Amino acid sequence: MRLNQITAAASNLDQSIAFYELLGLKLIVQSPHYARFELPRGEATFSLHITDGAIPRENAPQLYLECSDVDFEVRRLKHAGVAIEREPIMQSWLWYEAWLRDPAGNQICLFNAGDNRRNPPWRINKPVLSRNLHLVIRDGAKWALVKNAGGEETWRALQDRYGDFKTSLGPYDLYDLLAVLEDQWPDIFAAHEDAIRAFAESHHTELEF
């Protein structure tokens, strides 16, 4: 199961569209009562729907947007005239957060959490992750993902193994690898995420993609 989209209420669609485009979202669908956006990273989308009723400001769903530099985004938005409701602060749950509202009053959190996004120290049934995944970048049409628990010289063995070897990155655990792919090669991430997850949990030692 995947999260496809979140829909938030809007009272003035044009104002809300302009606001979310300022945040960096890309408008892909628009009608008189509805708008849908792609986010700069990841596959989930976000949408707005006009409502005639009151939009609750408290005890309502909140939108969390992860960014690499919260302080930069806050400065950028302030310069554009956006009010910041709560300045950036490191929370006790290890998320660095700032809070603001969209034109309809929906609460938005800009945050950065690193690995604590999904795996805080107190996570229940925290997965045991091995840092044994090496991404092999090759000259050919295919790249490879190799499990190898060796040290810093692992790249030498990989270079000998692949005649079209360009470079290798790692070792990574699964979540670090997915984060790198999503950031640097989003098309590869989108096409092969499921296969990479299955490979990491399998007994296989090599995956080409």
C-alpha cells in the first residue's frame, strides 16, 4: 500500500495555489474547485478542494513537508512575505521544525529529521539494518547493487568484478541508499525502489538495474 495524496481544504483556490507553488510544489491539475500538485521529491501528491464551510485551525490534520535546510526555507518564505507561526527549533523527538499556515489556515510543518524521520531511538521493532549495500555505477546501460561487508577497499574488488566499472558508492544501509537515490537519481528510485527493498531483505548478493 502506498500513500497517493493528501487533500486539504481551501477557501480561495487561487491564493492557495500561489502559496503552494511558492513552497515549491508543481501544479498538475486545476479546475474551478480543485487543484493537484506534484512535490519536488517523492511520488506522493497533494491536492486542494474548495469548501464552503469553516476550515478548522486547531485539532485538524497537519501537513509535514521535509526539506534539507529548514532555516533557508524559512528565510526564503519570510522574504516573500509569508508569516512564520513558530520559528525553527529542535524538538525533543529529534525533529528540527518550523510552523506556518497556508491561506486557508491549514497548519504546515517544515522539518528535517534525518534517520529519525522513520527510525528514532525509541522506535518499536526497529529494523536491524546492515551497512553492506554498495551502489556500482557503470558505463553500460545497467548499474548494480552489491552486498559486501568489506571495508574501505571494497571498491577494488568491485572494479575487478565489473569491466565497465566507473565508481562505487557506499556502504549504505537500506534507508540511506534509498535517500541517496531519491535525491540524486529520482527516476531510478521511482523505477526500482520495490526491487531494491526486496533485494535488501533477500539472500541474493547482486541486483542489476
